[in-house]
Amino acid sequence: MTTATENNILDVIRTEATKLVPGLDAERLRPEVHIADVGIESVQMIELVARVEEHFEVTLPDYELSGVETIGGLIALVVAAGSADGH
């Protein structure tokens, strides 16, 4: 995946997160930002992951998701899953 694709993943995360978290400023969602620091709670994170998986047609392993703390970590999982799936 190229940087443009990583930017595309970030755009989808921003779009979906702002639908799930009222008042969330999408611009605060940058790769280095901790997910908890922007107010995304665990239930919202589960829904966000489901929407990202659906959008990119990938499956993100639960055991890897449990260690994700930043937006960049989530992006990296999507990139890895897309590579493994041949996307």
C-alpha cells in the first residue's frame, strides 16, 4: 500500500469516527494520536473497526486490535490485512 492509500484509510477513519462520536473534530485524528485521547470509547471503537473492515473488505484480528493504541496503529493493521488479503 502506498502513502496515498494510508491517507485514504485515515480519511475513512475520520469520516466514520465523526459519525460515531458526537462533536469529534476529525482533524484531531492523526496517526500519532492515542485513540482514547480523542474520546473514542471501547464500544465506539468496536463499531469503528467494523465499519473500517467493511469499507476495505478486510478482517482485523481481535488479538492484534487489543494492542492498538493510536490511529496509526489502526491504519497499520488495515494496511497489513489488505496486504495479506491481496488488496
